[in-house]
Amino acid sequence: MIKANEHYSKLKASYLFADIAKRVEKYQLANPEKQIIKLGIGDVTKALAPAVIKGFHDGVNEMADDATFRGYGPSPGYEFLRQAIAKNDFQDRGADISADEIFVSDGAKCDTGNFQELFATDIKVAIPDPVYPAYLDTNVMAGRTGEFENGRYNGIVYMDCLKENNFMPELPNEDVDLIYLCFPNNPTGSIATKQELKKWVDYAKDNKALILFDAAYEAFIRDKNLPRTIYEIEGAKEVAVEFRSFSKTAGFTGTRCGFIVVPKECMIFNAKNEKISLHDMWDRRHSTKFNGVSYPVQKAAFAVYSDEGKIQVKKQIDYYLNNADIISKAVEELGFDYVGGEHSPYIWIDGKDKNSWDFFDLLLNKASVVCTPGAGFGRCGEQYIRISAFNSLENVILAMSRIKEALA
């Protein structure tokens, strides 16, 4: 008799963004004349940059000619893209990362979800609250938690990110084995300094723990003194894996391309407490379960690192950061406390006495604007909403006008 993985029954009824989509669909059916402005899910709206499109076309044209056609590619990614990533994203920033430590994938969400497969089910996992839901749900599916009670799963070490601690997770007061960090943070938009990341690297080294560092939004950082990669921190290559995405950097949400960095110095331990290579484990898993990103997509990603691509991609990110600034100023005028919006496309807004789903419904029903309720990111998000800067300038201005009128 075929049996189900019972750990799936622990999951909440549906995924956060599926819940949002259902509510928006219901509202639209009841109000077909309303123009809904979506500032909820972090999906880009600007077209791919011209240099990226050219790279895409070049790749497609090569596939149309027998002389340049490509079949199966190397599962870790083509060398031309891995070399460009290593040089531009790491080596040029003083981080000693080589091309063969980079694995190209179809996005950071898949990588952050899949990477936990390499670890024992009885490890202790530390996750920030609020947090991107995929980190938590994939560990629930793997059987690393107890039941869901009072807004949290038993067996997980939650690191509260509150106004009182500037929305920065604090070192756990108990030993943990696996630590999830995300900066610039999703959903709060908070950003870590080198000194703050150094504390985590030191903790991981002292406790033989591993950091899974999600840097999907690093391209939004504009302060040169802030780290764009955890490998700017001495010793991080021994204890940290980094996830990156072209989705937010270059608008690849519908194109699908990202990568993961697994340094060769990074070791974990077997049942005999012997060191084993995490790089070799991931290489084995990646080559077994993944056939690689398509050649035209990798050519498009490679074009991001061209001189033209860098200028065009930065211009797009600046566009979204300008949207974030407009949202931040409007929120401030309305008298709400918030964090984010600087070095981040997200604004995390304190609704004070409002429940986050109630706040969501209020903005949807009174302003036809979609946000993301903070409760979907964890118990510490109960009174918050997240507003995304990913939309057109015109829609952002209109949405803020509607929100001001609705909350007047």
C-alpha cells in the first residue's frame, strides 16, 4: 500500500501567496470594474534589459544552427557564466570564490528548498521570524519539526526579529546546527553590517553549525560599506553557503535563473563526527536531480555582466528603489512606523492595533491595493504588512494616493 509523507499534514492549509491570490480573485469577481494594483508578491514588472534580450536571442540563434546547437549542458552551468559570476559578484568584491564553487540553477527558491536534503532529520534548525515561508515549510516536509501550535512549529528555534532589536535576528541561546539568514531581508527589508555578519560566522565556527545565506536582494544595496556577500567576512567560506537569484537582480522571475555558492572549504559531519565535503555532496545531488538551466537562459544571464548589461540592470533596480522611496514617504506621512525601503524593494509597515490580514482586507476593499499580510511570514509579523516596490511608477503613485484616501 502506497503511503503518504505524514509530515505534509503538519503544513498550514495553503501557501501564503496562494491565500492572497484566492482573496484577490474573489474581490475581482465581485468588483470587475475595479483596477487592482498589486504590491504584494515580489514579482518584477519591467521588461528584460536590452542587453539581456540580445543575449537571449544569441543563444536561441545558436540553437537554430547545427554547427552551434547545444544539447545537454553541464549540470553545474556553463563555464562562461560561472566564470563571470565568480569574477563580478565575488572576486571583484574581495571574496575568494572560484567558478567551480558555483552551481547555476533555475532560482534561489528551489535551491533554498532543496539544500536541506543534505542534512540529517534530527538537526536543530534556527529560522528568523518573520521569514520567507519556503525555508520553514521545506523543513516541515522533511520531518524536522513537531506539530504547529500557537503559530509556530515545535522543534524549530525561532529568532524573533522585532522593532526592539531593529529586526535583526539575535544569536540563539541554545546550540543549533543549521541557521537561515537573509539580507537584505525578505520581508522586513532590514540589512546587516559586516560586524553583524561576523558574529554569525564566529558562532557557526564555534558551534560547528552551517549558515544558509540568502542574498537574493543584494543588488539593491547602495552603500559601499555594506556587505553584498557573506564571503566578504573572514572565515565565512568554512561555514556558509550563499544563494543568489537573477530574478530580482535582472528581472528573471519568468525566465528562471539563479545560482548557489558552495565553497570547497565548507565541511559538515557524518555520524562518526568525521568531516565530509558539502561541496561534493551538493555536486552529487545537483547532477543527479537537475539537468541544468537552458543554454539561451544562461546566455541571457551572462549578458547581465556585460558593460551594457550592468548599466541597464542598475537602472532598473534604481527604478524600483525610487518606487520604494515614494512608498516609504507616503507611509511616513500617514504616521506609520516602518523599516526597509532603503537598500531593499520591501517596506515593512507596523499596523499598530491592526491585525495583518484585517489590514490586507482593508487595503484591498477600500483602495483596491494588494499588500502582503505579515502574519504569513511568522508570528512576529502579526501586526505588520509588507508592501513591494515592484510595479510601475504610475501604479505606485496611484496606489499611495488610494491608500491615503482609504486611511484618511
